[in-house]
Amino acid sequence: MTALALIGATARLGGRTVLDSVDLAVDGGELVVVVGPNGAGKSSAIRALAGVLPLTGGQAQLAGDAVAALSARVRASRVAYLPQEPRIAWNLPAVEVAALGAPFLAEADALERARAVLDEVEAGHLADRGVAEMSGGERARVLLARSLATEARALLVDEPTAGLDPEAQLMVLERLKARAAAGQAVLVSLHDLGLAARFADRVVVMNAGRVEAHAPPLAALTPEVMAQVFGLSSCWIEGPDGPLLSIGRYSDGSAAGVCSPSSPA
């Protein structure tokens, strides 16, 4: 059964359409990445699946059931949600923040799982430190750990690499990929097209609230889509670990690409 689905989803914010008949689905075992320019609808799609953005048309589903018909408790048991701008109001130790991701466990079990997921995101040494005493990157790891502490079948992660250094960005995507490999359905939004191309099983390209492409990276991030949606020149080149997406700006408004004609597209 599909873990996450938007079916003809339409939504408006402030009089503007942010989702325009969007269809997408994520099964267990998949890492699907949503990309697009600012205002494309990436966060709106994730928020609709989390049940925090009401739809004006269509439906958002978790494990086949309409999100709008589920109680907050049932939603929390089916999906974990890490928003783009998470906030922590109190200076709690990291282990207690991470334990909030396991609300259905006894306290001792939740704290045990919290320490395990902090280790998973290479933040075990921060377990007993207050989150207000951490750098932004350290807090980001703790909040990711909180979302990973869940037993939910699906993960919704909105821009988890923002503000992180390159090593930490790779760590985050490696952990999300591992969660998908273990059977969870993972939907993540990213601005970094290189990371999307490298880690995604499928890429959903959004623009102005609509889905422009929805396919494996090579088929979704074509030179035509990259030019139309992002205004970038691009091509795929062979790297040591598989195809890599090379991108650049058009310097003079022409259609010249960033790769030589002999490079694979």
C-alpha cells in the first residue's frame, strides 16, 4: 500500500494557489525528493501530507486514508514531519528533544531510542547538552534525530540540509537513504539539485504549484526541464559512482550548455 499520496491536491495561501492539481505517491522503501525554485510548492506538498495545510481540492492520504479524516494521534503514528523552520522553545537536553519523536513509548524506552538515533546522526556526544547551547548545525542534527525516533512508516522532511556544511549534508541524505532502504517511505524537499540527483530514487520537479516532472533523476532532471523550470543549463556526466548532474547559468541568454557536445545527456 502506498504510504504517502497526493491525489489532485489543490491548496491556496493568501489568495495564491500553492498546489495546483498535484499528484504524487511514495511507497515504503523509496526516497523521493521534491525540487523546484522558491515558491514552487515543495513545502506546501509536504505540509499537506502532514495535515497542517488544508486542501481546497483533491486529497492527501497516509497509508490509503484521507489525512483530513485522521486524528492527530493517528497521523503521528503514521508519519513523522520535520518542518523547514523547526523551533525549540526550551533549553532541553538533546536526548529529551529527540525522545519527543517517540511519544507512544514509555519514558525509559523513548530515551533509549533517542540516544540511538542521536548516534545515528553522529550527535551522540550532544545527548546531555542543552539545545540552546548548540550551533545551528548541531540543533539541526538533534531535530533530525527527533524525526527518526518515530516508529512511523513514513518520513516528511522539509529542507533538512539548509545551513549545514557539506559533510553534514551528505550525512543527512545517507541517513534518509538508509531509512528508505530499511522500508520507510521518505519524502524530502531540497534546493541542492546535485544531492537530489545523487540520492533520490525519484525526483518530483515542481514549479508554480504544479508537477513538471516525476521520474528517476536522469529522466526528471533533463536539460529541457532544467532550462524551463530553473533557467539553468545542464547535462549528465559519468562519475566514478554513476551519473552526476552538472549545472551552470546561461551567461548570455543563449541555450549553450555547461558540457561539451560529446558529454552524455
